[in-house]
Amino acid sequence: MSPVRAVLFDRDGTLVHDVPYNAAPERVRPVEGAREALDALRARGIRTGVVTNQSGVARGLLTEADVRRVNKRVEELLGPFDVWAVCPHGPEDGCPCRKPRPGMILDAAGRLGADPADCVVVGDIGSDAEAACRAGAHAVLVPTPVTRPEETAAAPHVARDLPAAVRLVLDGPPWEAPDGAPALGLYAGAEHVMWASGRLPTGPDAAPPRTGRYL
């Protein structure tokens, strides 16, 4: 793999604490270490972006203007992102950009002028990782209390927290297994890295895993 050109983050539960269908900028709270991790990427010239499902718009629980106001607050707290991709559709709408479909990943990479293979997607649930893999990007899962064990087991790479995920990117992770072995997942903890099994299907037409949870 060539050097990582961009890291695309899920918003809720990854960059900021999850407030379901949040329409209130004052409720935005970054996760610990988020600003420092993002600044480390920016200092290395790695582009950053956000790819976020916002089905509350389709459900009538918030407006697109609400989403923009919350996103503006995220940038005020975490610094500017090079690209934002937002899907306002619901699960029944069949939208090609809604995670776990790869549309937002492909769109964000295209707007950055980056090959998806040179991008990493960081998220907290299985649909984030699956969307990345279906787009041909790399995926790092940062589990939270709402992440299902099977989602963690299926993720190609897992980090203990957001700073650990960014360190994995900056340290030049071995995306492929050593010595020609089959590709495996990678777990990045506070002080160590260990191999763990699991790989999601790749390609835009790959079937979604039965264990995914799509919000």
C-alpha cells in the first residue's frame, strides 16, 4: 500500500460522543484525545474527512440545517476537515451513499483526489468498516459500549480508542499479514499490537455480513 493520503472518520460515537439524532450544537462533546489525534494527522499532511449517516433527517427528527449546525460545532472544537459527506436518508430509502454502502467513502475520496485504497476509514460499528471495505479503503474499528462483539471480531483492524487508531495510521501499519500469510485483522491496544481473525468482504457488490448493525 502507498502512504495513507486521507483518513475519513465516522462522526457520532467516533469523533464525538453519540447523542442520538442530535440537533443541538451545544451537546457536541469530542471523545478524549480527538483534537490532538486530528492535529497529528494534519501535521503529517494527511487529509481528514467525515462520513456520517444522519437518518434523523429522513425520520423527521432533525433538519439538514440542524446537521450543518452540529457539524459546524464539531469543526469549532476539532479543527477544519477537508471534506464532509452526509447521508440524510433512512434505512428503507435504498440510498447508495448510506453506510454500509460505499457511496460516501467513494465520494469523499474522489473530492480529495485520493484513491480509496490510499484512504483509511475510522468508525465505531460494523457498517463503518463494511462501507470502507466495499469501497476498497482500509478500515479501523474503535469499539464503544454499543459495538457488538461480532462487529469487533469481523473488523479488519481494531483500535482501543481514537488516538490509538490514528497512531496505527501514522506508524505505517502492516495492512497485509507478514510473510505472505492470509490477511488478518489487527488489534491496536494502548501498548501493543496483536493479530486477530476476521475480514469483511470487499468490492462494491459484496454482500453485507449478517452481523452488521446499520443506524
